[in-house]
Amino acid sequence: MDETIIQNALAGTLEEEGAENVFLSEVGWAYYLDKEGKQSYNMNERFSMASDGYVTPSILSNPLEVLVAYKNAIVKAAGNPLEAAFPTISNDQSGARAWAPGGEIKARTIKPKEKDFDPKKRITGIPGYNMFGAPGSKGLFGGDPEEELGGIFSK
């Protein structure tokens, strides 16, 4: 594969191969998902709605373009630091991030199991100890907590 990339780069046909196979690049995949799936890719804004144009200058671009894009990104992040630091689809304020039309569950590769929350099919009321908060309802050993611990929790 490396030889093919080098050969295509030297021949100047690398962009043509990328246009044929959008899955070979992250930008191509983002464009495809936006165009065909009406969704964003990798928690980024949708390709057609990106505030920075999605394709930003690289290290090989004009240094002035790189600095301007960097300044714009810093100004955008300073304007809304929480949105920049913690991007989410469900709380996106710009409206540029989106799940696939079926929603989050249909967009997942591994779907969650369907759970039946019928209380008759679940085991409840098991005595125990909760080390992370409130004590169990039946004490440490299944009895009254005040009797078990010698009344240290009594009033």
C-alpha cells in the first residue's frame, strides 16, 4: 500500500484516487457522511455546516493561512470555552453536529441490548452494604443496623 501511495503521489493522481474512494481519508469520510447520511463525523461539525470550513490549513500550507486559522480557532474557543472543550451532539449549541436520521442508537456500530424493566422479572430487595453512599436497607448482615453496630448510629 505504501508503494501505491508513493507512486500515485509522484504521478499526481492521489487526489483522483481519494475522490473515487472517499473512505481513504477522514475528510472524504466526513464529506460522505454529511452528504449521504446527513450526520457529523467524529464529534466534529457537519462538513457543510462547519464554522471553520472543516478543511483547515495544514503544516504544509501557507504560514499566514495557518496563523489566521489558529487565531480564528482561539477566538472561537475563547467565545465559548465549554462548547470547545466538551463537544457533544445532544448539547450542541451551533446545530452543526448531528446523529444519523435514525438517532443515536441506529448510528452505533454495536447496538445496546433491549432491556425489559418489568419489576416482576428482576430480583430486588437483596440485603447488602453500599460502600458508596446510603447504607443497605437491612443493615450489614441482614438485620437492624442499630443492633448490629452496637447503637453507634442511634440518636
